[in-house]
Amino acid sequence: MIFLGKIMAVHSYKGGTGKTLVSVNLAASFAKHNKKVCLMDLDFRAPSLATFFRSEKVEYWLNDYLNGTCKIDRVLIDLRHRINGGGELFVGLSNPSTEAMREMSAKDRKWEMRALGRLLALRNSLINDKGFDYLIFDTSPGLQYSSINAIVAADLVIVATTFDRSDVEGTKRMLHELYDLFEKKTGIVVNKVLYDVSSKSGRTDLQNKMKEMYQVPVISIIPCFCDVSRAEGASIFTQEKPEHPFAKIVDEMADRIETNDLM
């Protein structure tokens, strides 16, 4: 079988790394550059994509698809009306209600195994049959079953991390105890960086240090932008503010993934 696209899981050791912000803007960047993209919220314990897309009407949630009550087509929301460029963007949202989050937290191992089968089936139903170029899974932080399922189903795991000491140590352990176990291609995105990386040499030096620290490719170094933090959940920078430095960094990240140019 010819592989026609890529599946990416955006993961993190802990919350607060900007994982969802990276997921949303990366998906929008690919769509802006003529790709057909599906972004899915697999963070069932703290769904957040519904915040970005709260104006969209939801018929079925990803919860319903994983429960086997509907096909994936009924879940996907077409966001082409929000996209500049020649691509397409669809999202699958997780139910943000307290009852739904409680229900998903109580799922047993048998359910998780069936859910994994449904995630694996997306390669055929969306990539091979419907021509999606990329599926991007925004996952729960840590070692939840839903996150492990997303990692197993993915071709590339993008790990969002920060310079917080506990995050650094936890990410290092997770890289070698989880991703190595599943033999997953992995790259690091270091977010909310307070160091001066305005010069090319400064960025390169820091990338080299991060690569040495984590022993995996560094996809991007993202400085801490106060306006991006303040706007979280209200703006998709790669679409709405393409000249913003954050948007340009995410566009470069998308290009590196597209060309398989991982440092």
C-alpha cells in the first residue's frame, strides 16, 4: 500500500507547554499551504479545541466515534471558510462537558484497545480514501491511555516542552521510556523560551544544546510571546496574523516537517 500522508501526535509531559496552541497553528499552517488537514482533540480529560472553534456547530464528538456510535465523517467539521490559501482544514472535537470527561476517564482497558483500533483505521478512512495529507492529534499530557493510543497510531510524535525543570526531566524520561519503546520518530518543540534567540547563531546554538540534552531532533525553538499567551483560544496566528513572528516560526516548522528536514 502506498502511504499518502502523515499522522502526527502532539504530546507533552505536563500541561501548560502550549501543546494545543502549537497543534492548532501547525494544522492551520499546513492548510494555508495547500494541504488537506484534519486536527483532532484527543485530550478527553481537558478538551480545549472546542475553545478555539466554539462558534462551530457540533453534531457528533470524537467520543462518539471512539464509542462506535458513528462514522468519522459525522464528527468532522469543515473549516474551509476560516482558511486563507488553497488547502482544507477539518476538526474533530472532544466533548468538553463534565459528564463526558468523567465518562472517558472511567473507560477500561478493553475499551481503550477498541479505541486504538478506531484510531488506526483513520489511516485508511481519511488518508488513503479521502486524501488527507495530515492528521494531527492534540493529546492529553502525560501517560494517559488516550495519549499512548495516539502515539501508537502516529508516524511522528511532536513533543512540546519548556525550560521548567520538572518538565525537562519528565520529558527526558518519557522520550526514552515511552517513545523508544514504540520506536516512534520523535521531535522536540521547545516553547516559551526566555533566552534571546533573535539571531540565527543564537537559535542554532540553543537547538544544538537541546538536541544534545534530549537526544532527538529539535523541530523548533519558540520564544515566549506575551501577546500569543494572552490571545490563546481567541486567535489562530498562522491564519489571522501571518506576519507575526510566532506565525512565521510555525510556518517554518511546518515546512521542516513537510520536507523531513528535522535537525
